[in-house]
Amino acid sequence: MTHRLGRRKFLLYGTAALGSSILLKACTEANVPETDAATPEAGGGVDTIKVGILHSLSGTMAISEQSVVDAEQLAIEEINNAGGVLGKKIEAVVEDGASDWPTFAEKARKLIDRDQVATVFGCWTSASRKAVLPVFETSGHMLWYPVQYEGQECSKNIFYTGAAPNQQIEPAVDWLLENKGQQFFLVGSDYVFPRTANTIIKAQLEAKGGQTVGEDYIPLGGTEVTAIITKIQAALPDGGVIFNTLNGDSNVAFFKQMQGAGLTPDRYPTMSVSIAEEEVRAIGTEYLKGHYAAWNYFQSVNSPENQKFVEAFKAKYGQNRVTNDPMEAAYIMVYLWKQAVEQAGSADDIEAVRKAAVGQTLQAPGGLVTLQNNHHLSKTVRIGEIGDDGMFKIVSETPAPVDPIPWNQYVADTKGYSCDWSDPSKGGKYMM
């Protein structure tokens, strides 16, 4: 039975080795569309509008980001087949951030300065987003970012179509406290998203009577997890909750060794916020079934819009492929950009498009979304349990979309702050 949580209760990544190398190779061998070698015009040629796609197609994050590119390309194909944008076809210039943050910044500059794209769809890790942020802010350009993240940021130049913490992390903690236990061990990759996410989780647990019994990190892409497993066993000898913010293919080693050490989901339920259907398929259902993930979208969402999305994706990329939350967020952000361009009447006038984007709504595969004044989406929140088929059984969802809160209200330094880009006197951070 699905248990619904109220709106008020609801409120990220090196080269891996061993068993994950085969998975990574499969991701990195995917075909990357060639970019147009013609002399670019602003936003594209007479009959085209150029957009940038910037994700990791190689390195540790390719396991997750290749599928996001696929979703963005699907949306572009669909829009072009339906007549394009303002009568023009969208032309994608695809660049590989290579799971390397300076490379992301370099490629962002290329897309803006040399290719003169109208917008960029890109990034996964918060480290990559933080690396490109100064590029977009100094140029006044626009990035659409499709992945859940740690919040504590609200840029005029970014539209965040993944979850803010109150739309994923916080409701996951609430659900775990209510259903799985009070003692938490926090595991993460060693970079900005997991560390910030865990700061939020620790503050939330303290406020709600839970307990953080341990916290440990490994380098992004690292596969040596034996020490973490040992620490979990020592801190939770009788079982307890594991909150997982590992990213990329570090999860392969973690879940395999968890199972090998006997840390099974009946006694050590693990909640992940960066493992979705694509990662389940790559890691192996046998290592993940019975564990949990919190997202806004699962392939198992029952709606006409999702059925259409899943069918279209499988028709283009193969019946064995799966969809997931970052893919859905990437897919819909192309459509939201299209709507904003059409309302603005131009793809080249970035400021006009930015203003027109606020307030855009879409009946997305995961439900109704609305782009708010803080450049984040209101979204439905869901928690899923991994089943034998590698799909998520939805065990909890909000009855309506949850409004995004970028500045965390559990953390003392940001409590009371908000963001509103529709009001120049408020902007990216103001005290409510």
C-alpha cells in the first residue's frame, strides 16, 4: 500500500576499477553526435537554433550521464519532428565533460564563445555545476541542470529541474525515521554534494530525535569500501539505517561488499539519492533489491505522459533500456526551454527567455511541474523500493507537487533565507 506524506513533511559525485570497468566501458563507447563544423551564428544558422549538451561521456560519471544525454536528444528529436522552435530546428552541439571539473568549465566556455549556443543543458555532479557556474555568470548565459542536488545555491543563470533537498533528502529522512529506525550511518563520495547533504541530514536528525552514529566518505570513483563496511558494522551491530550519497560507479563496489558482509536490507535498509533505474541495471538487481531510493520520478509512475515517454525512449534506444529521474528531468527541461523561447519570441535574447521561463508549467511524465521564481521546479516526491525486476515499487508519494526550497531551513546559516529572481530587491538570497 502506498503511504502518502503531507507537503509540510516533504521536503549529490576518477576512474573506478575491478567489477565496474565493464560497466564504464559500455557507457564510454556510446556514439557521440558530431558537432557542426560550420561557422556559427548567434544561436545557430538561419534555419537552426544551436544548443549545447555538456555531460560526462567518459570517466566515472558516464555510468549515469550518458543516459541523460539520450533523454535530451530524444526531446530535441521530438520537438524537431513537430516543427521545431519558432519554425527552426534545434541543433545539438555535444561535449564530453569527461568526469573532470576543469574540463566542464573549458567545454562550457567553448559552447558559449565559439559555438554561440542559445542555451546549455548539462552537468550531473555538483562539482561540475560549481565549476561551470562562474562561466555562466560572467557571460550572462543560461544553464539547465537536471539532477537533484544539495541546495544552498540559487543562481540567476541556472534553472534547476532536479530536486532541491526538501523534495528528496528531507522527505527520505522523514520516511526512514517513521518506518525504518532512528540510528543513521551516512556514507558518501568525498565532494560538495554528499558533504552538504549530510550536513542537512545531521541537522534534521537532531531536530527530530534521530541519531547520526557514523559518517564516512571515499573519493569520487573510489572502490575501496572495506573500511566503511567495517565502520558500519561497528556502529550498528544490531542493524540500522544507511543513508547513501555515493555517486557514480563507487556504488558497484559498495553494494556488492555490503551483501558479501551480510548487511542485508532487512536489517540495514539503505536509502540512496543517486541510484535510479539505470544504476540498478548496471550494478545488478541481485545486490540492490529491498533497498530504497528517493526521487521525484520512477519508471513505474502510472500516467499517460509517462507511458508515452517510456515507449518513445525504448523505441529510440532499445527495449532493454530504462528511464529514471535525471533522465526525465533532462527530457522535460528541453521542453520547458522551448516553451520559454516561444513565449519570448526569440532564442537569442537570453534575458527575455530567462524571464519567460519562470511560471512555465508542464504535465511531465512524473506529474505536473511548475518553474518557480527561484528557478527550481515544484515536483511530486516519491520513495521507491527496488524489486526483483529492477524497478521501483513506489511506497510513498506526496499528494501534490512540493514547492522547492533552495536555502535549507534546518541548517542554521541558511535558516530563514529564500530566493526570488522575479524581484530585483530579493534576488538569489534574502531573509524572509
